[in-house]
Amino acid sequence: MNVGGIDKSKIDAMVAQLKAAAARMEGSAENAVSGVAPSAPKLDFADALKSSLDQVSAAQHSSQEMGKKFAMGDDSVNLSDMMISMQKASISFQTTIQVRNKLVSAYHDIMNMQI
């Protein structure tokens, strides 16, 4: 039987694939509940957020130190390296601000949802 250009056997095959994927997901959820370690390492959102904030902080600190060395007349630091470092720190900080704004906006959207 041909339904809209797709053979019924192809539809049945797709449904079977979806059911198999759902069964695999249920199996992995049961393994997580039973204490069996999952196959892929789990990344914690809080750890990822803290790591990225630490990187931004380190970039800003490095930029400040480079600026101080340049102002003191240290010959190991040139103007272009200092300016590039300052721009990288600025861009990473602005990106962090935008991510924060998106998270706050998403939080407000979720809090304003009707139940």
C-alpha cells in the first residue's frame, strides 16, 4: 500500500526504529536508577558554568597583570599583546553577561508559565 509516496513498510520500519530507541532510553534510565554507571560521562551544568566563569576570571586577571607590566615599562610585554589580551578578556566578559541575561530571561519565562 502506498501512502503519500511512502511505502507502508518504510513507515513500519521507522516506527520500529523509534520503539527500539525508546526502549534503549528506558533501559539507560533504569540503569541510572539502579546505580549502574552510564556509558557516557555526565557533565554537570553547575561544573560547566563554574569552569567557564573561572576561565573568564583568569583572562581578566591575566589582562590586568599584563597591563600593569606594560605600564611599569617591562620590555617583555609589548603593546599589541596587551591590547589583544584586554580585548579577549572584554569579549569573554560580554559573552558571560549575555549568557546570564538569557538564563534570567528563561527563568522568568518558566516562572510566568501557566500550570
